[in-house]
Amino acid sequence: MRRQFMSVLLLVLTGLAAQLHAQLPARTVSGIITQAETNTPVEGATISAGRNQTVSRKDGSFQIEVAGNTHTLTITHSSFTLQEVKLSSASSYNVTLQSASKQLDDVIVTGYSTQNKRFIAGSIASISADDIKNIPAAGFNQLLQGKAAGVQVTANSGVPGGGVTFRVRGNNSINASADPLYIIDGVIVSNTDLIRTSLGNQQQSNPLADINPADIQSIQILKDANATAIYGSQGANGVVIVTTKRGRQNSAGKVSLHVSQGWSDAPKKFKLVTGPENGLLVNESRINTAIDQGIDPSTITLPYNPDTLQTYDRISGLFRTARTQNYELGLQGGSERSTYYASFSYLKQEGIVRPSNFERFATRLNYDNQINRILKAGTSVNISRTYRNVSVNDNSPTGVINSAIFPRSFLPIYNANGTYARYGSFDNHIALIENLDNNAVGWRTIGNVFAEIALLKELKFRTSYSLDYNSMYENNYANTLISAGIASNGSATSNETKNTVFTADQVLTYIKNIGRRHSVNALIGNSINTVLFQNTNATGTGFPSNSIKAISAAANRSGSSSRSLAKLVSFFAKGSYTFDNKYTFDGSIRADASSRFGVNKRWGYFPSGGFTWRLSQEDFIQRLDFFDDLKIRGSIGLSGTQNGIDAYAAPGLWSTGYNYLDQPGTAPAQLANPDLTWETTRQVDIGTEFTILNKRLTVTLDYYNKYTYDLLLNVPVPYRSGFTTYLQNFGAVRNKGWELSLHTNNISTADFSWTTDFNISWNTNRIEKLASDITLGASGRNTSILREGHPVNSFYLYKQLYVDPQTGNAVYEDLNKDGIITAADRQIVGNANPNYYGGLNNTLNYKNFELNFFFFFTQGNKILNMQNFFLVHGGTQANIGFLPIQLERWQRPGDITDIPRLTTYSGNPAENGGAANNYGGNVANLSSRYLEDASFIRLRNVSLSYQFPSQVINRLRLSSLRAYVQVTNLFTISKYSGLDPEVSSQSGNQNTAGYDWATVPQPRTIQVGLNVSF
Amino acid sequence: MKTNYFLLSLSVVAVFSSCKKFLTENPNNQIPSEVAIVDAGSARAAIIGAYDGVQSYYAGSYPTLGTITADQVVFNGTLSQYLQLDQNAIPADNVTTVAAYQGIYRTINSANSVIAYVPGLTDPSLPAAEKDKILGEAYFIRALGYFDLARGWGGVQLQLTPTANISGIKGVRRSTLEQTYDQVLNDLIEAERLLPEDASTRNRAQKSTARALRARLHLYRRQWRDAELYATQVIDNPKYQLVTPYKTFFTTPFQTRESVLELAYSNNDRNTFWNLWYPSSSGGQYTLKPSASFIAKVNNPAIGGTRSTLIAGTGNNVYGVLYNTVGVSTDPSYLIRIAELYLIRAEARAQQEFLNEARNDLNAVRSRAGVGNTTAVTKEQVLLAIEEENGIEFAFEAHRWFDLVRTRRAGEVLGLTNENYWLFPLPLSDVLSDPDLNGQNNPGY
């Protein structure tokens, strides 16, 4: 795979070098200036050619005299970035201007302030609205996949609105949260998943899918300590700052509409053996078992006559062509004093595996008003309603996918009398699809009001009050036609869950340029943050009829409730000093106190410092005439983590609810730790950013080393204490790596342009210190391990060496060389973390057409294929069928295969190369043969759009009209034998990444859409 | 302008000073440990919590360990931990053994808390008699916990005080099996002294309950005379009786005269153990399935008699129905039934060569099931007949495995000749995290 990237790189660089120019005579050139976003003409742009200057007319056209020794046209406009055009022999130039918010020397949003990107010492990735437009995923965090170096995004499944794993520079934590801090328009936004319905071990939903990605103007991802330390205790996992669209002063009102329709399917579906093959395998297993037991195989009765068995297809009923509909309306504008942005949107997405669905109705209002010369006030409000039809999968035998893939394929789907047939532990998948009734309705309000007072010209005071109110109302009804409701005669659960985050920030900012050479940017502030979580639950069983679902109608009813409140008080200060536009020194400190921690150690202090040197401002660099821009930067600092631990983690507690005989009971639940305090991450970052080849190539390169210590770790304690774990500050994890981003303008002519963005990240994770091994994962099979000296998300299995060609039995590595296979021979055989990952994005414009294709790749990560674990069982699972690779089993001496001989023999479970360990025994199928390479490269998105020409637009009285067609996940190149190497079905726990367990694959979607604005 | 600065600094100061108060938060459904047992109400709640602990390991893990490991019940599901138990290839991190071990010690910690703090209470609304009762129950529960540990894992570490902090539990090494059983005996003596007795209570410990467990303890320790003595004390109590037909005791409303100790469940306190026994067409998972040999025996009128009501279904879909409150989930946990006391006494008497008396006790259990008298003559035959009877009578309760290990017959009957596997492994996590275990598991693990 590495070679492929290199050739792509080479191609890009060759394209750049091909541009040369020669001297030309004096002449008049003309052209039209348009705006890139809307393709509309730009009036009033200044065009300079040497000493000559002119201004573009209303239709964007211009004419200018050019001297022979002038090689460039320079176009400037207050709303757009400066554009230079190389002159060739042509006499006409069409110039497109980029709106001012899209360039290297942008002012960008950082912690509590905005800064000029040129002088920032921190490592910050910026993503604009354009980079994430139109991809049919509900959550903006998912859209960032492959868009920024150092940011690893995994969609845990193809369920619409489903969970997303988002890591900035690796997993810092083991038991505390590894999720970044999300800030939208200054509001700390909770990423707490409120869905209580058990959906297996996967992360149930993506709480950020409540926000319409189309409302987003830009996203900054703060990665290093200098950038994140201002968020102190909450910044260690990186900070994602989202800025939504706002109106512009003195701009005419604009209405924009976006409509799209998409159709999705599964690029790859499950395959099972046929009925006769299934019968054959079971018979063979029975014969082999008899031989192993020393019984004459001719004396046993075989369970099946394979020839008479039929095959029943359950898979086709499982998948569907799923539809996605999206409608968006945006209003934007501003007067001299006030600006507004308002939007309304509706999204409906069907899951490719029935019956899951996602629906979102979202509305936003951003309003700012300059009340008088010194006072400005504004608000940002997002209100959304989501609806999910959810269904359980992974480890549940009554999940839809499990109920379709596990039953043996010769068993009919329906009983002779037409009722749903069920086998063993499994439900009937059609019964589930037709009857599952699990609804989750979310209401999300994210709101902020702020006022800004200009106390002096250089001194501003900003006060801001924010609320993130998220409620989830779930109503589940299992009727008597599905397994979950049969026994109880109908079973209903209702959950009302609320998570309220309140934040108040007071910030005083001082920005001043002293003379020509000194500039100072400083702030101090304080913040109060409270998180209140509440849940009330009711269940009922025994219903008079399947048409009545209200719990009040149930014969048996019960309920419960929970509540927690956590508070955080912070004080912070930050200063930045730039000398002569060359050197910038940054420093910040934050003090945080959290109610979650022990009374002795509540306060944490998080300092950071950084330095930037803009080398391109130095004469000796300018003399090289090579760099258009060059800076190097370095930073070091501390940040902390407290999220992910319980609100009352420090005191010794007895819990309630341990009832008996309908009397209330209490029992010890938690040991006291008055010294519990912050988990701290120390990070060093060294980076450079430069632009060369006449601004054709921009490179950002970073090295970082993060050391997280005093981990908030659930240290296992002897069970004889009556407890299982004790939350302590113990252990350390290191993440270090490289990040490289390239942006190239390969070709840029009047009619045709081609730009490429490429990024790649290498991260190495290592647990530096741990109390003892912690094993976990796969419903108690403990196939993942945390072990000192190894990365998190390591797999802990028996390593299968080969299948003995003579006996057909699997031979495992006998790690301790004691001649037998015991638990001591389990070992780490890989991990779920990639060696590297990244994205490659290409945009080609030809006249009014734009073609964009985007690849995402990841290399070196492993995945445990739990379908194989279960469905390649050699006969040990009495009610489960087989995957086709079971047919590749060893059959006779001389067979060379990885799949051992079928048997259910259980004698001598410790014998290496014995029959017992083929599928059972001590190994119990926890074999490395089910661990696969999950590296892949995926054409994540390819889109073709057409911007209608101005004649058409003008006739229709529109300001812009664009149509597009796009395909998501068109193809994936991977060695993985399952459906999709990206999924992570055990994502409910961050330490069990890399499992595919009856997980819905990423859909392949074709989508057509239309953008109109007027 | 100056006022602005003044207001700002004032508010900063105000925020600082009220920080400490602002940052102190208490949960609304948990109690700080320091005030967990301080008066009559909290003492009652604590002993209820200890019973809940017994419920938690008897509602699933412990009876599973006593059944699927032996020959009456086989694995029929998907979950590896049950396959491992069925194959007697149990890794140290087996979910079920770990859950039972954890659950028992959690219960012991509850009992230890009651034993440590209740004697010092001075609340006048806690009469001395009730205080004794609560303490007696705690001693009984601790005895039961250590007994259940000992017969599963061998001699264990004896924790006799509540855990206040982790460093405080250092230095406790494994006791021998005899020492562990001695501790059980001490607690049972204390329990019997403190506990009350009435004519009807079967869901909480009483004097008879302590005696019954003591009879079982003596049986396990091969102290035949004491086993007989204590079994007799319980059998002679008119509160208990072998009920007919057999299925009466596992039919609602439960709490029959059969039960010496039967943990009750309710609508708000459910026991979903049935889910592991029933097929998915009835809403269960069907992980635990009666073995073919057991089905043949129990359906044989000369062996099973009316105990054939323990199973239902036909053909390939036969399932156990001892736990049968499908959906409602209120099946009791059957800890000690009077039938067991008869069989304890039968065995103890047979071992003391009182063969006629032994046969009488055995026949009492058989005749209740509608099965004719035993044909066993010699001591060996009688003992074998008792073993068989135990296997049928308590097929789906936590008995068969422990009986075969206790009588050292697991090799012969189950083919499990490696005696190391007669004990369950200590949890892997404990071996790793407890320095007092010196990294040692039970031999063979």
C-alpha cells in the first residue's frame, strides 16, 4: 500500500514542476472575475499589473494594460483572499476568488479567542464547510474522517446516526474518556450517549448527529498542548471547535436551498453454507468425534441426510436498498448593525439492515447585534429533534443480524403453520424486522447568549452563558411475536433521560500592537461548568393485546431513577507576544477544580508554552527565493482529563436498591479515595509549515510526544475485599507520532484547476505503566488486553501455528514450552490501532464542472472476526450454522489448510495438537485464526457537480444553481474476509476496538442533489 | 471604567470563596460509607442487602456451576463460558466462576459490615431480639458464603472484617479447606445461637436453617454422626415436610413446607434464571439443556417417577422447567430443601452402617416421587443409590457436581480423571492483583 501512496505523490509533484514561463510583449489583457463558491461575478475587485490598476465592472469583467516585464496579475478585494494570476500568451483570464475565510493566514478560532494562524505556535487543523459538504452522514464528526492529520475517525457501524469513534493523536486514557472536547460556537457540547436501550456493546448513537453539518462554517481541531491547555482539564484528548455560519454585515439577504436523495445498499453481504453442506459438516463432526472417543464410527447414527436438506435464504430478507432524503433551507444576511443566519433542515435515513432508521429535524438561529459603539450582543441557538428506530446486534442472540446468520441454513424460516420458526437461542429475523418497536426520540437544544463590551479599544470583556440540553425519550415495546415479548406476554420499557450542561464564561481580552514591531494578545477569564444527568425508567410486562403498548396497561410495572451532578470551576490566562512579525511566544495557564475529585486534590494546574519563528520573514530565507512562507513552531504543556469517570467517584459509598422481600437494602459499592485527582497529559509538539513553488505546495509536518500519567484507572483489587476495582490515579500511556499534510495546486488555469489534499498520520501507542494486566472484551471472552509495554486495544489469543497435515488438529504456540496448552500460552497477537492512516482528496474543476474524489486509508490495524468465531465452530455449537470457510477444513492426511478437523471431542483439553483444542478445549476457539488484517483503502466519496452558468441563473433570477451526483463508499480494497473492515462493534468500551460482530457495514450510497440560492 | 474593574474583581473574589461549597456534591441514591449502618433502619437495610447478595449468586451463576459441569445438563447456547464449564476446560477468567466468586465475597463483605457495626448500635428502636436476629442472619450468610467458596474453590482467604481500604486487607493468605470449614462451623454455631425460630419463615435464616447447613457441612467433612444429628433436628421439626406431588415446591405460590431456605423473588426483584433453560420459542436462550441420559432416567417411572415434571418439550426440544416463571421471573432460589436432609441423613447413616435407617430415609424421598423402594442391599449399593437419587432429585440445583467431587467420584462418573479440575480456578484477576496469592492459582490452572 505504501508504494501506491508514493506514486500518487510523485504524480502530484511532477505536475507542479511542469509550469514554466517566458517573456512576452506589452499588450492588453481582459477577463472576468467570479466568486468560487457561487460562481457569480465580483464587482469592485482591484486588478494590478505592475503599476497599472483597474477595478472590475458589475459583470465582473475587466481590461488592463500589461507591460512586457510583468508576469502576474494581482487581484484584491476586501471580502476575498488575494489572488495572483500568472500571465501567459493568452489575452483573456477568468479569475475565481476564494472567500476570505479559506487561507493559510486566516484568523482562526482558538480557545476563548481568535488568532492569526501565521503566528500560532499550536498544532491546529482547520476544515472548512466545503470539505465536508453533501456527504450523507448524520454527524459532522464522522465527516472529518481522513480530512485532518492526527485525527482518527471510525464509524462504528453503518447504522444511520450510529456511534463514531473519534481520537486525536491516539488513546490517552484507559478508564477515563478518550473523546475530545467539542465546542460549538463557544458552547461545551456533551458527547454523552443518552440511549439506554441495550444495543449490545456498541456505542449506541452519535450525539453529535443532532447538529446539521450544513450549518457549519468551519472546524478547528486543536491537537497539541499549547492549543488545548487553555481548556485545561478537558483538553487532553484534543478539542474540536465548531463555528457555525453567521450573517455578514451589510449583505443582502440570501436564501439557499439544498435537496438531495440517496439510495444505499450493502457493498458485501453475509454468505452461509447451503443446507446440504451444513448437514454434511455436522455429520462429519459427529463421525470425527466418535473416532476421537474411540467409538466405531459405523455404529453411530448420523443426524442428517444432506441430500434431503433444503436451503433457506435469510440474508436477502435482512438487507434492503435504503433511502436517504435531505432538505435544507438557509437564510443569511445582515444590516449595518445586525446579522442573521437561520436554517431549517430535515434528514431521513434508512438503515441498510432493516429495520433501523434515523430522522432529524434541525433548526438554527444565529443573530448578532452591535447595540452601540461599545456593546455587542448575540445568540446562537440550535434546536433539533431526532428519531431513531434502534435494534440490538453484536452479542445478542435475539439481534436481527444474529437471528439471520446463526440458525442453520436447512432450517425453515416459518413453521408449517405459518408462524415464525425459532431455533436454539435465536429469534426469527423476519419476526424482528416486522415487529421490533424500539423508538428513541431526542430533543436537543444548544444555545448561547453573549455580550461583548469594548472597555477600551484594545480591551474587551465578553460574558457568555451556554446551555446544552439533551433529552432522550425511549419507548420500546416487545410484542408477543418476538422472543423478548413471548415469555412476558408483551414487555415495554420507557426511558426518559436528560443531560444538561450549563457553562458560564467571563473573559477579558487585551489585543494591542505597540509600535510596528510588538504585538500583544492576552486574556484572562473564568468559567463555571455543571453537568446534570437524570434518568427515569419504567417497565411493564403482561399486556392485554399487542395493540396496547402503554406501560400503564401492563399487569406488572416497575420503575427506577438516577441522577448525578458534576461541577467544574476554572480560572485561566493566556498571553501571546509577537515581535517583528517573526517571533511569537505563547503561554497559558489554567486552574481547574472539579467536584468529581477527592477533597484533598480537587485543583489541577495546566500550564503550557509555545514558540513560533516565521523564518520566511528573515532575509536569509527570503534570499533563497524558495519559500513563499515558512515557519517552525514548538510547544510543551499539560492538559487534563476528568470526563468518563463517575460524578461521585471519590467518596466511599454504599448503594441502594439491593432489595429483598420487597424491603429496601443497601450494600457497600465503592471504596473511598480522597486523593483522587486529575489525569494529566504532558505533550511536546514540534512542527513546521511551509509553502513553496509559488504557493503551489503547502506542507505541514508535526512530531508529537504525549505522555499521560496518573491515569484515572479502575485498578483491579482482590475480590475478597468485596469490591472488584478501585479508581486510582495509577498508570501511564504514551502516544507519539508524526503527521504530514500536503496541499497542492497542481494545475490552475482559467478553465481547469486541480488541487490535491493529502494527509497521513503515524501514531504509536504504548502503555507505560499499569498495575496488572486487565483483560476484557467479547462478552467475557477477554480477547482484548491492557498490558504494560503494549498498546491499548491489543488482542489476547492463542496463536495458531498451523493445522497438522497428518492429524488435521490445530497446533498452537506453546509459549511457556511446558508441552501443554493452558491459559499461560495466551499472548498478544496484534492490536486494533493502525500503523498509519490518512486521506487523499482531489478536486478538479473544468469550467462549470467539479469532480471530487476522496480516499481514506488505514494500515496495520487488526480486527477480530466474531462471525468466524461463531460460525466456524467445527460442530461445537449445536444450534449454529457455518460460514463457507468451514468447508475448507482438514479432511484427510496431507490436506494443507488453516481450518482444523471438525470435532466436538473434549477429552484432554490441554493437549497441544489434540482434537479437543480444535474448536473447544482450553483454546475454546480463542484462536488467532479469527484475527484478520483490517487495513483498507476506500473511495470514501466521489462527486461530480455542475454549476449552472450565469445566463441560466440570471434568467431564473437565482444567484446560484448547482446540481451534483455523488457516490459514497464506492469500493473498498481490503484483505478482510468480513463485510466491512471499518466497523467496531464493541465500541461501548474504548479499550475493545476492532471487533466485527454482526455489525452493519458502511453503506454504499448514490446520491443526487441540487443547491439553489437566490 | 473603574467601576467595571471593581465589579469584576469583586465577582472573582466571590467565586473563589464559595468554590469549596459549590464543589461539594453528594449522590441522591447512595449513602456515604461512614453513615451506612447507624440506626435501626440502616441496619435492617444492610442485612437485606446481604440477602440480596446471596440472591445475586444463587439466581444464576452458582446453580449453573453445580449443574452444567456434571452429567445432567449440557451446553446448548452460544456463550463460551458455558461451553467451557460443560467441557470442564475452565480458564481462570471464566465469566461464570468469576461472577460467583465475586458475588460470594461481595456478600461476605456485606455480612462482615453487619457483624462489625450492628453490635455497637444504640438506637432504642432496635430491640435486642431484632439485633440478635440481624446478627444471626449475618453469621449465617457469611457461613453460607465460605461454605460455597470452599466446596467450589477449596480453602480460601478468610475475610472477617469489612473492607475499609485496600491496604487494610493485605496479609491474608489462603486457609486450608479444613480451616475454611472450621470458620463456617464457628459462624453456624453463632448463627444458631442468635437466630430465632418460628413456624413459617423459609425465606430468611432461622435456627433450623443454620442446623440444616451444619448437617450439610458435616456431610462434606465426612463427620457422619454430626451430620445425622443435625439432619434429624431439622427433619423432626414439623415445620418441614416432603410435599406431594413433587412439582408442588416449584409451582407458584412457592414457599412450601418442602423448603428450609428458599430465597424469594418478586415483580420488583426478578430472577431470570429460567431464561437460560427455556428455548427461544418461549422467550429463553436455551443455554442449559437436560442431557439425553438424564432425560432417559427421569422419564423412567422406576427412577424419575413424578420428577419427570422437571422437564417439558419433545424430541430435540426438551428443556428443564424447575425455573418456570417465564416472563414473570419470580422463581425462587432453592438453597436447602427437606429432601436433602433426608438424603444427608441416609448417607450419614449408611456410612455408619445403619443400612436399614439409611434405606428408610432414601425411600422417603423415593416414595414422595412415586418411585418404589430401593433395591440396594450392601453399603456400597446404598451409597450408590443415594448418589443416583441426589442426581435426579436435585438435577437442576447446585448439587450434582459438588456431590461427585465431595465423594471423589467425579473421575468415575464424569470421566474427569484429572483431579486438579475438581476445583474451579481462582479468578485470573485475583491471581494477578493479590500479592497474598503469590501468583498461585489452584494446581493445574
